[in-house]
Amino acid sequence: MLTMTSTTPIKRLSRPAHPRSFRITERDSAIVRAVARWRFMSSDQIIRFLTGLSSEDLSAVLKQKPWAFQQILRRLFLLSSHHYLDLPPHQIMQLAAFAPFVYGLGREGARLLAERGDHVDPRLQWTTKNSRATSVFLMHTLDTTEFMLACDRACRDRSDVRLIDQPDLLPHFPAATQDLDDPLRLRVTVKRDVKHVPLNVIPDRVFSFAYPDNTGHHFALEIDRASMDVGHRSKRLHLTGKSTFKRKHLAYFEAWKQHRHREQWGFRGFRVLTVTPSETRIHNMIDAQRQITNDAAGGLFLYSTPERIAAEGPLGPAWVNAAGERVPLFERASQ
């Protein structure tokens, strides 16, 4: 991991009173744009985004040349010193002596992107938003960023598939969806006894893979940090009270049956990808899924772990379906 050393976590997060002046470069703009795109990024993730290195490759480079990326770290320091990037204060919980910084979009960064035509509102209080991000939210967002970086890297050298990430999808959603405050939220109504109970789910990320023939696959991503009960042990599903992953299964399954993905996102079809910490949780989630779907829509849900993705890549056979089979995200010849 990369770090700028200092005596205490609080000092490490403070800005200099009089930072030296500098000129924004195209690479600086790319950094600010990437942080805005994924909400929060660590310094390690920013370096891997710029270089295209995997986590393993980055570690190997640093073993031989610990100083290799100091120039990027110095630019990150300048960008945060001048409020192009923010250092969310709740990362103190994770800042051990050699942990990487976590960066969010700063007010000057929002202004820069707005001036360059990006869909960023510079009027928002970005520093306030970043300061309210809890340590749990930061870690969850970094895990989401990690997966999307893997997808981005997997598509970089391929001519047969292109990643369309969430910010680039939003302008193509139906007009009614674009006017919503929460366009990613899928809303469904579930019949329980004689009542109709509203249920909704918000994916951690929505993205697509597009092909040269104008076809594609669409995905909703769930990053599971094992903090939520799967709910597979209970045969009866409770639609109120403590949240369970089983309830997420129901919301997605009902959204699929009611064609909410077509109405709200304009997708002809979609799959739900869940990245979870352990094989045991995959087994439990499949159990919960089968209880909800009665073995219907077997390909709707796919599961993986960070270890599987690191070994096979996000596009390869790193995924497990309801039958326990290892499958890739899609069948396309690499090039």
C-alpha cells in the first residue's frame, strides 16, 4: 500500500495553510473525474486506474521500486491541498501507519468538471457530503470501486466489449426515470396474504457491457460485506423489520417479473451480481434465492468472491449460478 507518512492520522488529513501553487494537467483532470465517477477512491486505486495495473502487479512493482509512484502521490497531495479532492474525515478509523488515503470530490474539483461539461453539480456542498460519509460507507464504496476498476481493466485491451458505467447509463434511462431523485431504486409491490406491501431495492452499481453489434448485457451489482443476515434459515420471509439478503432477492425477483427494469432503466433484461466474502455465504445466498424463486429464473442471480475474481477476472468463470455451476458473465470470444 502507498502512503504519505505523518505522525498522526489527524495530521495526515489536514491541509497546509499555504499550499504551493500548481497548474492542472490532463492527468489531474482524469484523477478528479475518476474520483467523481466512483464517489471515493484510495490512492492505490487511483494509481491502478492511471496505470492499468492489477493489485498484484502494483505490489510487485513496489517491492522492487518503493518510490515508483511518488509523483502521483505528490499530485494527490496538491489536489487535496487546493480542494480539488477531499479527504473524508471518517477514514481515521482505517488510517493505520501505512494505510492509503481515501479521496472524495472537493468543491474545486466539482467546479472544474462542471466547466469541462461533466454532469457534476458544483453547487452541492461536497465537503459536507464527504464529512458525513461513515467509515462503513467508505469501505463499502471502496469495495464497489474495486470491482468496477477490475471491470474497467478487463475491457481496456479488448475490442469486442466496452464497459458502460453508471454515470454514462443515466442519460439513456427513460425520461421519467431521469427526473427521479433516486433513478436506480427499483420499486415493486408484493402481495402478502390480502395486502399489497411496497418493497424496493437500490443496487450498489448499475452498469452494462456493450458489443460492436449494438447488443449488450446489463447488470445490477451488490457488494456484500457480511454485515447483513442472509435470512436463509427462516422459511417465512418478513417484509418489515430487520433487513435480510433474502428480502433483496425478493425485490429483484419481483422487479424482474413485473418488468420494472424495462420501465425504469430501459433494459430488456438484467442480472444481479453479488460479490460476497466467503463460499459459505454464496451457499447460503443460493439457498435463500431458491426459497424465493422456487428455482425459477436460475440465471437472474450470480455470485462470486474477491478471491474468485482475482483468479479468473470479473468477465471469466468467477461466478456461481443457482445450480452451483461456474459460469462467465457472458459468452464472448476475447480479442
